[in-house]
Amino acid sequence: MIILSCNNISKFYLAKEILKDISFSIDEGEKIGLVGLNGSGKTTLFNILAKEIPKDGGEIYTQKNLRIGYLKQHTQIQSKNTVFNECLKVFEHLIEMEKNLRILEEKISIEGKKGDSETLQNLMEKYSNLSEQFSNQNGYGFKSEIKGTLKGLGFSDEDMDKKVNNLSGGQKSRLALAELLLQKPDLLLLDEPTNHLDIEAISWLEKFLNEYKGSALIISHDRYFLDNVVGRIFHLENLELKTYNGNYTEFMKKRKVEMELLKRQYENQQKEIERQEEIIKRFLNYGGQRYIKQAQSRQKMLDKIKRIDKPLADSKKTKLTFEPKIKSGRDVLAVEDLGKSFDETPLFKDVSFNIYRGEKVGLIGPNGIGKTTLFKIILNNMPPTCGEITLGHHVNIGYFDQEQTDLHLDKTIIDEIWDENPKLDYYQIRTYLSQFLFFGDDIFKEVGDLSGGERSRLALLKLMLSKANFLLMDEPTNHLDIDSKEVLEESLKNYNGTLFVISHDRYFLNTVTDKILELSKDGMEEFLGNYDYYVEKKNQIEEVEEEETKTKTQIKLEKKKERKKIEEKRKIKRKATELENQIILNEEKIVNIDEKLSDPNIYDNLEKVKQLTEKREETQRLVEKLYDELINLED
């Protein structure tokens, strides 16, 4: 069932067209990824769907009473509540319902003391209906649901009592996501939901969305996330939207084939246009009415041709190549028993690992575990609390800082590069900058005025020009669009030096790395493969642990069964003893009756004889019954 449909949506900002004839529909329960270059209009489309800005053309049709929930990429919650109490606001209707149930309970208690009445019956019926409604809406479990959602998104038990206004920007974004998920709207509009989430939290979100009964339209640069969640891709390019069935990887395969075909069509059309223009030029040069008419006729035909736009696949991609100036020794980095504490509070300890020339190593771990701190220690920007770090022979480090603190905000783009590479001439600098999509007068912009994506590209250019043979990269894919990520991946795969990279981008880790190091507070664990290999090995470890847990549980169950069996045997023994005692007692009664009946004088009283005879028969039947019970019990 279609819950939302758009027909020929268009949007202008002043005279500039942002969206043109956008048409699509979303089915109930469907999960869709929205992708495109930065600035292609993805967030604008979301703002239109959420009715935050008007459309300039087209129609939007929605299912009756459709509830839309919108997570913006940049969200700043302001609240004096604690994290947990902020989420409680989502369930105000249930909290009010619970208060009404308590009021009804008091009224029923008071009315009940007066005895049965019509008022009492009405109160009981009202209580029953409200209680059922409360239960059906998870009234008895919504507090557990809040805790589960917050923990899934990376909040600890201690975080739940923190004031919202004291949270970091990333924590506030996660809280906004938690509130939205708890609301369970019919359609989720999620703009970069995996920002500020570590890998564990992203995995939790994937599972949540896969089980979510509502629909979701998701803007994301996290390709691994898109592969695991969506079944359709909307691609925004050149103001228009095109739909592809399948996840992100399937979309890219289809897209690659399309681009190759479009490139050939463009080249063939350009050749034909050049051929026709040459003929027109020749006819005009011939002169004469006949040739001029022929030239005009061909020109009209040429003007009517629908021109194929030049494919943007290559023209708008960064050209990035990492080449080390010198070759390092085989041993690049050795870390032994490293530990770091702040104010006697340990961050991590017992960290030991080695990195060798040519390795591409990914560093993962929860947010706040100390990954960036480890990099700062390696760079000698921060001292360790204990342990040793040894750099190998001829190792030259190049560092990409996710905060880009090495960029000078008051410098122009061209000066930022030229000041560190004075041997390059003006032409060379401009050529490098154009390869990183800085054209024309853009090179004279101040670094402080650049977007996050532009600063990332500038930092990557500085890293490329450093000619380092050991790259330390802290979240290099942040702020990059998907096309730029793919260029970076390709350049790092072809890099002859050594790479040590912190990243939450699992697709990137899967494509680039050949070793994964997982940092925890108790040390470092090594996995000799890419991210998929890491996941496979972790799952195997969990399965073994689960098997061990099952074995312990089984032992407990068996012991419980054994105790139950022993108890049942004891009960049977007690019952058998009881039955035997009853049999003996009743058999003695029969013997006593027989003795009385054997006395000749008793027959002078026939009524007495009759009573004893009936009593004997009754007792005999009881004895037989008791024997049957005893036999069944022993069987």
C-alpha cells in the first residue's frame, strides 16, 4: 500500500532551480536510501516532505493521518530534563493513562466497601477497558523500551541521569534519534542517522530498522548501513531523481553500467555533432543558394537534437594519489604494554600490537575508548601513562585529523597549500587544487569559510603532498560524499606505504583494510582480515560463548530435574507408606468384624448382623481400592 506519493515536485531558490519534476512513491514498511552528491537537494526534498518549506510545483499525496518523523542532520535539543525524562515526554499519554488507572482503583476501593452496585460495575468496566488499552500500548514496558533504545544508541546507565543541556552535540543528536524512534511514526525521514554513532550503535540501529513496521527514507553516506537496511535507492543528480531496486551495492553495479553506456552515447553524439557542423561549415563555404539551404536545413536538424549532458562521473571527482617519497623499514610501528589514564582514571591498558610495511590497518572500538588518544601518543603529542612505542627505520608520518586542527582558518586555500610546499610554482598549486575541486576564484576563499566536506578535501590534499610513508587517518570519510569516499578508497588501496586508520565507516574498512585492531579498556585484539572477516570471527566467538552458556544452563536444568525426580520419589514413598498403613488398619477392622460375626450369640440380633456385614463389605472394598492405588503408585 502506498503511503506517500510525489508527482513532479520542483523547487527554486531565487532563480536557481534545485529540484525538477521529482516523482516517486513510498510503500508501507519500505526502507529506501536517498543518495546524491553534496548539494544535490537531498535535504531540501526532506524539508518539503516534512512541510518545513513549501514546494514550488507538483503534488504530494499522503495516506490519511500519516505521521511523519523527521531527524535533521544538525539537531540541537535544549532541555532542563535528564536524558531519561526527556524520552519520557514521548509517553505522556501513557503516563496520564496510568494516573487515571490509579484514580479508578481508589474509586473502586471506596465503592466496593458499600457493596455491589451499578456504580461499582461501571467503574470496574471502565477500569477493565482502560487497563487493556494501557497494556496494548506497552504501558507496562515503555520505561524498559526507553532504556533499551538509549543503550542501543550508546548511552550508559550513568548518562540517563545527565541533564540534556550538559550533553555534547553528538549526544544530543543521538538523543533526538532515540526520541524519534520511540515515537514510531508511519514514515521516518532520517538525514545521516549514523553520524555520531559508533559501530555497535549502528548495528543496533540496523536491526531496529529491519524490524520496524513503518517506512523509512534515509539520507546516508554510510554504504554498509544502506546495504544492510534498504531495498531501494533514490538517486538525485542534475535536479532529477531516478529509482533503483536493490541495496546500495546493487545500485552501484547498475549505475556503473549506465554511466558506461551514457559515456558512449555522449561520445557518439559529440562525434555526430562535429561531423554535421563540419558539413554545415563546408556548405556555407561553397556558397550558392543550394548549399546555403542545405546548411540551414542541417543546422535546424542539429538544433532540434536533444543534447546528452556530459557524464559527471569523472569531471566532478577528486583526483587523489598517495605516493611515499621513501620506503620505510619492514617494522613500522611497535607498541608494547601501553596504557593511558586521566586523573588516575584508566582509559585503556595493556595495549600491544605491531604494524608492518604495506599493511592497511583499521582501528575500531566504542566512542570514548581512546582511539584518537592512541594516535596522539603515537604522534608524540601526548605522553602515555605507561608502556613503549617504537617507530621503525625511515618512517615518515602523515596525519589526517578529523577535527582538521592543522588547517589555518585565516589563510586562503591557495596559501594553505603553498606555504607548506614552497617549491611548487603557481601553476602546479592551481593544478593540484583543481584536482580537489577548487576552481577559479574559489582558491582565494578563506579556509574558515569552507564547508566540512571542502575542509576534508583540503586536508587530504595536504596529506597527499606530504609524501609520507605511514599515514595515520582519523575518520577520513567524515564530511565526504559517496563519490569522494570511493576516490579515497581507490587511492588508499593503491598506496604503497602503510596505513593506520580510525573509522566507523564499515564499507570503507571492508574495502581498504587487511587487518582490524579492536581497542577496549583491557587491551587490543587483532583480526587478520577486513571488516567482514572481523564480524565473522566475532560471531564465532559469541557462538562459542553462547554454547558454553547453554551448557551451563543445561547442567542447571538437569540438576533441577534430578532434584525434582528425587522429590517425586520421596513423595511416592511417603504415599506408599501411607497407603500401606491404611491397608493394615482396615484389614484389622475386617478381622475384628469377622471375630464378632463368628460369635453365635450375635445372630439373636439380626439388625446388628446386617450392620456388621455391610461394614465388612464396605471396608473390604476400601482395602481393594487402596491396593489398586498402591500397585499403580509402584508401577
